[in-house]
Amino acid sequence: MPSDEIEERIRELGIVLPSPPAPKGAYLPVNVHGKYAWVSGMLPLRDGKLVAEGLVDSDVSVVAARDAARDSALNGLSALRNTLGGLDKVDKVLRVGVFVASSVNFISQTEVGNGASNLFIEVFGDRGKHARAAIGAARLPFNSPVEVEFQVALK
């Protein structure tokens, strides 16, 4: 197995990872301990600005929120790559948490979460299949519609 398999796969998919986002508080974007890495909650930022704002079902469509979850996951992969020096050090995506800002009657958080989940499977193949929680929230930081955090096992 080539040592740059995942980086090559990202290029083949035409995915361009953004610059790693700077933390918006007193925390590490990625915390590595032993053979595990935890990626902090990432927002759907492009060039430092949210791609969408508000509640998913009244302000943001489910499709736009799913895309925002993908953007959040891309930011997480960028932070992880920056910390590890490359994504080929990832053995397996273990768990993904997707928080969706929505009204109390919205029940399609799982559909929104697929934006992040599908990206991990696209990039890592079977090693990207993971456990997941998709959780509704009243509001998220900076009026973001989604936030994605995840954990990986390292080689």
C-alpha cells in the first residue's frame, strides 16, 4: 500500500482542502493521544466566512445544510492533515458527531449528517465507515447551521 494513498485519492477526487481554520476559542483544533486523534467541532467556513447561517428548515435548506456539513468535514480534514503532516497516517474514521441547528419539529438531522459521512467514505473508502450521532441543536456558534467533530484511529 503506497504511503500517500489518501493524499492521492483526494487529488483524484478533485478535492481541494481549505487552509486549516484557526480556533475560535481556547482549544486545540486536533488533539492527538497515542493512536487516536480527536478533531474539534468544525464549522462550514470558506475563506473565514460561514457558507450558510441560521436554522436548517427555516433559513437553510436541507441540501445546503448537507453541503455545509461536507464543508465542515473538509475543514476538519484540513486541520487533521496540518496536525499529522498528512492524512495517510489515518487508519480509520471511528466516530462522527454532527450538530444541526434546527427548529424543534425538524427531524432530518441524519440527512444533513450524510454530507460529512459521505465525504469520509469517499476519501477513505471502507476505512471511512464510522459510527455517528446526528443531533439537533437550538443554535450553534456564530449562527452556523451545522458543526462536525470526529475521531480517528492512527496507524
